[in-house]
Amino acid sequence: MSLADLLDPLRTTLFTVLDTPVSWTEVLGFGSGALCVWLVARQRMANWPIGIANNLLFILLFTDSGLYADAALQLVFITLAVYGWWTWAHGGGPGPGGLAVSRTRRGEWLWLCAAGVVGTLGLMVLLDRQTDSTVPFWDALTTALSLMATYGQCRKRLESWWLWIAADLVYIPLYAYKELYLTSLLYAGFLALCLLGLRNWRAELETGRPLAAGAAA
């Protein structure tokens, strides 16, 4: 049995939205993605394995939809998730001695922005010349923004939430354009969860104490 045979059940249509079939892959990606962001906002270690499962589902979904940069991005996300998981596990959780929420330093901003611009332009050219992508610029831009945000998430930089918000504002119409309506809705939910995460992390930064579990709900 080939890998394609094993993956075929995930491509099975579960229901239809606006005359567009929604597969098991998209539904499972929706659920695992929403849970992952909610766990990040509450600084729960479980966000990392849940996020890796979400990345694997999105590799399949985005490849089938011709969003090649977003599909490749999931491989980078998995690598960064392993790094983030290790970082949080070695002093990354809330509480004394944990990795505290902090601001992005000026030097970090300079190289992050430079890498973002170069990455966007390079990916755009690659997608335009080497693939059949119909949205090379937007695919490249969201990829660069997501990588910048993931770096900040691994280091618990407050501004990582602003980068995720910027990426989500592009992702929502992009996925709707590609007829991934459930995924577009998921990213609208991500946007709301990013605002929650920004609030929680900002409160910790201002008070010097992790937000109580009840207050984070």
C-alpha cells in the first residue's frame, strides 16, 4: 500500500460549503489549529505536539490546493515547533525561573524585517517561475510573516502576536479565494485567539506574573 493510498481517506469529502467540498483534512486541520492557538495563548506546553499534528494535516491540504509555499512552510513550522517545545520545556513555562514574556529587541526587528523582505521576494520569484501558483506574492508574504511570528513565539516575544495578526488578515481572504472556506473561517478564529494571546502576554509583561488560568479563559 502506497502513501497516497493511506492519505486518500483524509481527502474524502465530509460535507459541502458553497458548493465546495470540505475534506476530512480540512476539518481536522480546523480543530487541531484552533486548539493549538488557544493553548499558545494560555502558555500550555501541549500546544507544540498539537501544532505539529496540525502542520502535517496542512501539508496535505495546501499541496492539494496549490499553495506550495504554505505547504513547505509547514515543514519549517515542525522544525521550529521542536525548537520551541525544547525551549519551553527547559524553563519556558509560566512560573519562577520560566522563560518570561519579553519585547522584541531592536536588533531582532532589523534582521527579522530584512529576512522577511528577502524571503517574500525570493519565494515570490520561485513560486512564479517554478510552480503553477496563482497567488505567488500572497503565498510568499504569508509564509514570511508566519516564520517571523513563529520565531517570536518560540522566544515568547510579545510582538509575535502582531505578526500573527498581520498574517491572519491576509490568510482569511486568501483561503476564501482558494475556496478553502472552512480554513478561512479557522483563520478568522485564529485572529480572535491572537487578540486573546496578545492581551494575556501583555498582562504578564506588565505585571511580571503569568495570567491566572481562570482569567485567561
